Amino acid sequence: MAYKIAIGSSDGKIVDLKFGEVNKFLIYEVGDEVVLSEEREYIPGEAEDNSADSCSSSSCDTKSCGGNGGGCQGPGNVAGKVELISDCRAVVCKKIGFQAQKQFEKKAISVFDVECEVKEALDKITFYYKRIDNHESLRG
Amino acid sequence: MAKLLDKQRYKCALGAMQTVQAIDRALPILHSGPGCAQKLSENTGSSGYFSPNIFPCTSINEKDVVFGGVKKLDSTIENALKVIDADLYIVLTGCIPEIVGDDSGEVVSRYEDAEKPVLYAPTAGFKGNNFKGHEQVVDAIVEQYLKKSDEKIEGLVNIWADVPYQDLFWLGNIRELEKLISELGLIPNTIFGYKRGIENINKIPKAQFNLLVSPWVGLGNMKKMERKLGIPYLHYPTLPIGATETSKFLRAVGEFAGVDKDKVEAVISEHEDYYYYLIGRYADLFLENRVINKQFTVVADAQYSLGITKFLVNDLGLVPAKQFITDDTPKYYRDKIAEEFKKLNFGIEADVSFETDGYKIHEEIKTHDYHGYPLVLGGYYEKEVTESLKGNFLNVSWPHQDKVVFDDFYVGYTGGIRLIEDIYTVAVQRFN
Ligand code: SF4
């Protein structure tokens, strides 16, 4: 079955962005082959409004932490970004904060915070999913 | 085909963290999922120095499955060395890192020059149970730490027995074995329990011989030490409980070590005199045949199944029903162990079954004719079935729910008396 993987990379070669720094996720679609299917832009504010996250009270001003990435990992910012890629099976970034990890966990989206080449990450993750989807051992 | 195993009596090989914990000031470093360690810990006492709750663990997750967990292992070892004051660190691997192919051995080898020894024992659960894991830990010490010694200490004997913590009486048993060995004029050396630890590990290569008191656990270790360290070994398969077996045991050790025969006999008769004095004082109790059951069954690992069967037949004159060995003894040891059950006094032979399935064991107990109420010595699992048969039950093997033991023991002359006390304490309650 086809699935998507969201990757945080500035050049498409190296996983070099922290989750908070990503403005545009590279979305790879994995079917018989692995293809870069889209670049999905994160527009602060938008996603938050229609996401029913835990941080809906007025005391949390999402705008204040919704700037251009910049490493803020406040719940509003996080929830929006999580929502943006909630159709993916996994997310790969250089670092992913605790808040975001928890949110992804809730949606059963796998989190891989690694620093490596995009290709390596895709190879390893697709190999892993292929094995477990077919109920094969991970050995060897 | 896959099958269900009911009431298994052991844990996975990673349970070897208990073996490490039994070595004074040794610390296991776990390369496993966070749940592994949690479910393997149990309440039979900690090391007295480290709480199992602080055992460093890589707590590997999905990411490490996909990308490998060696980096995490490296930093976990590095930080454990910094913040936890131990004499010996032993890295134990669970299933996941071994399945996905982490080269844990290579990571550990980076710490060869660390101030304290850091060793590595592969203990993935799919490789076997904690009896096997125990052997892996001892192997790791022999292979990665010990070196052959030209200097020997005359009369120094390394004593090895069954698995700490799995055996509720491990501490008391090994101390009592030490005591008996020293009465023969030999110098015992053990690595488990209070004030033993690294110094005693360092003495291992200087021993005159290894003494293994176990039906099979540790035999591989003995062979390894013979090859690598040039230490011969005496394998005494029966845990000596009570006078008959303990006297045999002392004679065997005395002969192997070249101890003067008269000296051995003097030690034996002193013990036997007191032993039979105690028995004699309670002759009425023993002769009152309504008190004790006619037939008994032991459900335990090989050491207690064999040791207690010999004791109850040879010393107490009871009749063995079927005996069960629940430790998943490797197949190639089984015939030899079954042979031992045939070497009982009065020409009696006991039937023994290597069975790990509690359901099957209970079915056999239920259908056997014990010629009255059964006496069952086993794990807590046997309590209910014994009670349903109105029998007498004593909890001697894992799982232990019915007994708290600090340093009590069943080995030796004194241990035999303790076991009689425990059995009769249960038996007389029937008449209260
Ligand atoms: S069998 Fe494997 S996964 Fe299970 S507790 Fe043991 S080491 Fe962990």
C-alpha cells in the first residue's frame, strides 16, 4: 500500500532542518517506487484555526510563536504543523521536540529525528516498512 | 507450529541482569527497549548497592530499529561510566538490537581502555532463557576480562552454583557451600553476593580448580575456563541437601582436591553426629506415618528437582512420584540428568519429565495416585492444584510468592534440616 513520508530538508539532499525550522516539507510518496510528490508549505496561523488541538484557549496567542520557523516549539505552532502532514506515515527531521513527538505519537505517525542523507533515510525507512508490512523478520 | 506455553518458569536471557546484579558493585547496562528491564525486575531483593531502577538503559525505540542504536549505546555507556560508581559494567543486549544488527560488541570494545572494565554479553530473549543468559555473563567475564595466571594459590577453589535470584536461596546456598569447602581446609572463592565482587573475580585464574554444583547450568563456563585459563573442574551434578548427599559431596571434593581422607571423614562425622542427633530427637514425628505424605513430586529447575528428590528418598525415606524439571534443560544434558534420578538409595528409581508446560504438569499431578495426599514442592503455580488435592505444598522454586528469603538455604547438612523443618511445618498444620 502506498504511503507518504514527510522530510525536513533545505536542499533535498541532507536532512538538515529541525522540525521547528521547516517551512516546506518534502513529501515523498512510496509505492512501487519512491517519488518526491510535492513540497508542502507551512503557512503559520492557517492550519491552527481549523485544528481542534488542546491549545485553543485565547491565552495562547499562536501568532506570537508562529513566525518563520525560528525554533519555537509552542503547542499552537506544533499542532498546526503536525496537522499539515497528518496524512503521512512518518516524519523525518534533524531534531523533533518532545511536544511534537507526542502529537505525532497520538496520530500513530512515526518520528525519526536523524541527521543523514535524505536518500539514506528513505532507503532505511522504506526497507523497514516493507519488512514489517509483509510480516518479515528485520534480521539480516 | 507455534504453541502456547502455560506457566513458564523462567525469563528471557536478558534476565541475566540479575546475575550481574548479584556481583557486588557490578552494573548492567541494558541495550534494549524500555519495557524489557521493567518486566524482568521482580521483588526478590536488589543488589544492596544499586536499585534496578537506575540500571542504565538505551530505551531504544522505532528510530533505533530503523537507523541502528549504536550511537545511543555509545553515549549510554559513556555516561554510565561518568555518573555511576561501579567496579564492573556489563552491557546486556535485548532482542531488538540483535535483530536489527547493531554491532554492540564493537561499541563495547571502544571502552577497552576505560578505567573500569566494560564487558558485553549478548542476551537477546530469542536466544534462550535466563539460565542461558546467566552463562553468557560468566562467559563474558572469562572471555573478555580474565587472563591465564601462572601463579596459583594452593587450595583455592572457585565455587559455581545455580542462577542468583532465579534461585531464591542462592545467597545462603553459596555461603554454605563456601563454609563446607573451607572446613576441608580449602579456600573457597565465589563472585556472587556481599563483599565478593571484582576482587574475587580477579582471583579466579589463580584457583587450583573449579567446582560446579549444578546439574547443567555453568558446565559450558567450566569448559571454557579449562580451555582458556587452564583450570580443571569438578562437576558435581547434585545440589547436596541433607546428610547422605552432603557426605558424598565432601568425599568427592576431598578426593579431587587431594585432601587427606581422615580429615574429610572427621569433618563428615562431626556434621553427621549432630544431624542425626536432631533427627533422633524427632523420631516420633518421623515415625508417625500419618503426619507426612507417602509420595511426593518436585516441580522445579534441574538443581532442586534432583537435589530434593535425592534428599527426600535417601534421608527421609519417602517415595517419589513423577518429578518435573521446568528449566528447559538443553536436550544434550537430559539423559545424564535423568540417569541421576535412578541413583537413589534402596534401589529406588524416580521417573523424571523435562516439561515446561505448567498445564501438562498439573494434569499429571491430578491423575497420579499418590496413595493419599500428595506432597508437592514446587513453584507458586503448584499451590492451587495441590490444595485442590488436599495435599501439602511447599514453595521451593520460581515463582516465589509464599516465601521470603534473605539468606536462608537448603544446601548441606544444615540446609537439609531447614528443609525438613519447612516440610513438617506445613505437614503438621493439617492436624491443627
Ligand atoms: S524477550 Fe526480548 S523483547 Fe522480550 S523482554 Fe526479553 S529481551 Fe526484551
